[in-house]
Amino acid sequence: MKVLFFWVVLLALSGCSTIKGWMGSTPEGPQPAQLAAFNETAKFTERWHASFGDSGANPFQPALTQNAVYGVSGKGELTRLDRATGRELWRVDTKLVVSAGVGSGEGLVLIGSDKGEVQAFGEDGKLRWKHTVSSEVLGVPQVADGRVIVRSGDGRITGLSVADGKQLWIYEHSTPALIVRSHAGVTVRRGIAYAGFAGGKLIAIKLSDGSLLWENTVSQPRGNTELERISDITSNPVMSDDEVCAIAFQGRLACYEAVQGNALWNREIDSYNSLFILQKNIYLSDSQSVVMALDKDTGSTVWKNEQLLRRELSAPYAQDDFVVVGDREGFLHALSRSDGRFVARIKLDGGAIEVAPVAMDKGLLVQTRSGSVYSLSIH
């Protein structure tokens, strides 16, 4: 009841159902930064675009396989597109109110519902199995080592069999009374699943049996009010070599040894978006929509761009010479990886870009709030 009361009050105050809406501008408050002109030295080129259908209340990301792109609408329409052309190959009505998707791997395409139902389809669009977990599925289901890893809103992580969806194990983590509703899932690598939780906790569990390997505190709650003391990890941890890093909302960014969990470094910075690591740098968009590059080994600032303040940015994606972020008005911005200056911009139809672009065929794939999906190159 305390959690429910918190969200009723929060929604009444903000009029928004997401953490981005909470942190964003209001008619009376500071407004989003106006887009300034710049010298365009690169260009986005559209290769194809299609539509999965409106996302509804939850942000979705597309899933890629060797030959296909999969996406889902909030009303439960699961679609397969040809990866090369964007042509629709099939569309299935799952009859779910989808809250998380799309995951893929080992021949399965996976979605989760607001009632906790996980549905697994084959690449032919036929339902293979379904399983109901303990509460609403918020994180994208992950597939590895014969396991489907599902994270639910009550703090549980469930391991299911790829073959038939039967429960193999369940990990339970205590949840504070007040939490931020987020779509954080798990990050899987080398037989370990990493996940961030409310209260700034980062954990590592074994894929084989769900047992806990280690737990660390990325950020301690601070402040005088319950709202000020929220310090939740609301995005997926990220991996680089033998390190895992996570960032907390109203908290800190910290990196650890992936296997043992020994602390490497931390710094005071907060974000509700995920991080992106490429070579020597960590890229992020913080809670005020400042885009930053940090040194991966020390956490020191390499550069930052403050020209997109309060534009409710997506998590960044880095490729070649570029760092790419989307904003709430449907603009996609490309920044130089070397110094953070703007180099290209494109306006996509379909509303806000809430999830980070993903790599595809020497370019990127971007999904908007309305369900429009774009295959783009940048040069």
C-alpha cells in the first residue's frame, strides 16, 4: 500500500507515468533546451522504416537475429521484419498487454505482460510455450545457456528452461517500500547474470542455479525526504572485458570486477538511463540530459555536452566516430566521440525516442514511442 500511495501521489504531482516525465520540464518550470544550429560534418541516411504499432505506456526495443528484426506493440502485436529490407514477414496477435520486449536467442522470441505472463515464440511466429511469473514483467527477457532469464516488478529474477518454459530457479531480492518503477532487466555474460535494484544494490547470480555470487552497494540513499532518498538502479548494468558498471538514479556510478565484485572506482553522478562502453570510454546521458564521456579506468570526465538539457534523452549508443542519442521530440543526435560536438541530426516521425539505438549492419536501428522503426546509416 505504501508503494501504491507513493505512485498515486507522484503521478498526481507530475501527470506522468515514467521517471523521465518526473525528471522532465513542466509548463511552469525550466523548459527543454532549444536546438542550436551547428556545422554538420556527418549525415544520417535512412535505409528503410516500418512500424510495429504504438508502444503504449512502456518503452520497447527491437530484437535482432541473423535475418530478422522483431518488435511488439503495447496491444500485443508481435511482428517479424526482414532485416535487409524492413518488409513485414508475419504479425501475430498475442492477446497480451505487453510490458516488456522483445528478447531473442536460441531460436526463441520473447515478450512479457503486465500480468506476469511470458510468451516464447519460434522464429516462424508459432507459440512454443508460456509461463507466468510472480508479477509484471518489466525487463526484456534474456536468453543464454539454455535459460530464459525474466525479471519481474517485485524484485524477483526467474530462470526458465528454453525448451519448455518450466521454472528452474528463482532469485528473490528484498525491495524497499518506496521504489521507482523502471524497466531495468538483467545483463548476462559468461554464465553470470548482473542486475541492479532499489536502494542502489548491484548483484551477480549464477545462471545455472540462481545462487548469489556477490552483492555491492553502488549508491547509498541520501536526503531528508523519502523522495530524496530514492537511489535506485533503474537501468541494466554494462560490461567491458572483466568489469561491470552500474549507475543509480539520484546516486553514483560505480565499476567492479565482474567475477569477484571488488570495487574499482566510483563517482558522484546519476542517471535513469543505461551506460554504453566502447573501447576506453563510458558514455552516458545523465538525469538532466547532459551527455558525457568518462574514462573507463578512472571515471574522470573526458568531455560533456550540455546543449540538450531537459530533452529527456535516451541512453547513448556509440559506433565508429559517433555517439548517438534520441530525445523526446523524436530527434536523433550524433555527437563526435572525440570531443562531444554535434556532427549530425535527423528528425524521425513517431514521437519520443526512449530506448537507445542498437547496432545493425554497419549502422543502427531506432524505435520510437509510436512503434516506428528505422534502419539508418551514418557517415
